[in-house]
Amino acid sequence: MVQNVARKRKIEGEIRPRALPPYSMNRVHHSYSVPIALLLSWLILILPALIVPDEAAAQRDIPSDTIDQTGDDDDDDIDPEAGQSAFGSFDEISVQRVRPGDIPQYEAGLPRGASSQMDIDDLPRSLTGSQLKHVTERVSAATIEIVAVQRPPRPYRQTDMIYRGHALWISSDGTGQEPILVATADWIEEAEEIYAVDGQVSRALAEGGLKLGSTESQPLDDFRANAGDLLERNRSNLVRLDVAVADRHVNLARLKPAADETLSPPDQGLVVHPMDSPMPQAIFGFSPAVASTVTPAGYVHSEELEMEYSFYFLVTFQAVLGAPIVGPDGRLLGISALRYPKSPEMSLTIPPGAIASFVSRARDKGDE
């Protein structure tokens, strides 16, 4: 019994809390202090690498080809609310295969401005009666009227539309080669049918309400009803044309007669104004839709021309779809292609450097 009491007291004494010296708790946990210290040190070292500022995280998400290369630290390409690149992720980038011909080559545009070398002889002046007649004869002999039948792409209504425009016989200066037939490409490149028409058909088309040198068109079915199926009745007066070469980057196409068709060129086509000469101050446009003679036109100097139109230069001439723009000597200064959307009385004109380059390339390709 005594032993049991003593044993019970001993046990109770072992489990009964006893007062410890102040430093005894440190001694009890001393074995944990070293691992804890090492853990804290390790966290201090790696936390800065794990915590990335928002700006750095946003910069990390920007594809390398969109990072500002100018050397300044502007954040124009970063969406501050989203905290990431405004260009999206690499998942949104697609790769498209292109052929070499789909990549535009460098094209010389306009010659140096006439204003830089202007003298009294360069000032605009009216042509004399004989000069006007000479230039008109030269330009009209190299200009023919063509019509194109287009079918709109789906999902638009599949109704054939008919347009009237111009094509030009253009010669390479000093080569003695036969001129080639050139037109603006945007309205004929994907046409179902293209025809060269004579004067009789041209007058009938005008009477049917189809304008020459205008981007306006008519449904072919309606036109056939109005013009009495004119194209079918005058098939013998039409020459079927095919697109031999087209370059969408300069908006030009070379036309050739289809198989079993003939179209005789003039002895001399229009010669493109040379690049090493300044542009003349006096310019003229020609289209039978405007007048029977060349018509005075003018340059429009616009420093705010939209990027998509920067290839062209503006002139005050309303006839488009391939109408020629010439100088007082009858040389080709440009080809009127499109109406300028902001000012319909102005036309977007293909510059002479691009025309000369295309003619040189198209002659080689089209004759293969």
C-alpha cells in the first residue's frame, strides 16, 4: 500500500506542472531553431524571384516583335486594366503561305516634283488649237473602250453586273516593240467576260444608260432588257479579251485577245513619262465620256491622303477605270483608276513609275 502511494505520488509528480527557469523553454526547443532559421533564410532568398511586379509580368507577355524598338519606355502597347499585352497571346497568330508573286516589289512612283525645277516654260498654259488636236489624236488612237461582266462573290446576289471602262495601248520608249494593251486590274481581274467594243456598240451602251469610266454598273439582265440584248446582237463587233498578266499591287493588268480573236494595235502607243524628268504643270485627261478632246485637269496635293491610297496621286478628273492622264506632249503621266471616296470629283491615279515597271514585266510574262 505504501509502495502504491509512493508510486502514485511519483507519477502525479511527473505529470504535475513544475516551475521552470526562464531559459529552460529555449533549451527544450533548441533542436528546432536551426531548421527554422534555415527555412526563413531560404524563403528570403527565393521570394523576390517569385514575386513579379505587374508591369514586368505584362512586359513578359508581349511577343518579341511587338516590343517597342524605339528605345523609350512608353507603355502604349500595354493594356493597363488587363495587365497584359493588348495584342493578345501567341495563340492568335496565324501563318499564311504566300507565293513570291504575292509579295509587292518596290515600285518607283512619281518623278521629282516640277516645283523644284520650275521656270517660266513650266508654268501651266493652254494648248493651241493645233497642239490640242495633235495630242487628242495621239491619245484617242491609243485608247479603246472595254466592257466587263462581273459576278459578285457570295453571299451577294448572283446577278451579273456590267461595267464600261478604258484600256490603253502603251509602248516602251525607244524599243520599237509593238505596244501592249493595259487596263486597271481591280474591275477586270476576276471578270467573267471582257470585250473590246467599237463605236457603234459604245453609242448603244450609252443609250442604254451604262456610263463610261464610272464605277456605277447595271445588272446585266436589266441592261439586256433596256438595250435589247445588245451584246448578243453585236457579237461580231466585239473582241473577246483575256487577262494575260495582272498585278494587284500596282492595280494593272495586261489584256490579250482570246483564242481565234484579233485586235490590231496602233502603230504607236502611249509612251510613259520618263522618271528622270519632272512632271509637267499642265496635265490633261481623256475619256469619250467627258469630251471628244483631251480635258484640262490638275494635281491635288494632299498631305493627309489615307495610307491605303498612298500609292496613288490625286488629279481633278472624274473619268476612272483606266482613263489616261497625259502631259502637253502626249506622254502618259498616269492612269485614272478609282474615284477618291472623300471627293468624287477627284480620281486616284497610278503613277508613271509603276506603269513603266509593270509594262516592262508584263511584256516579258505575257509573251511567254
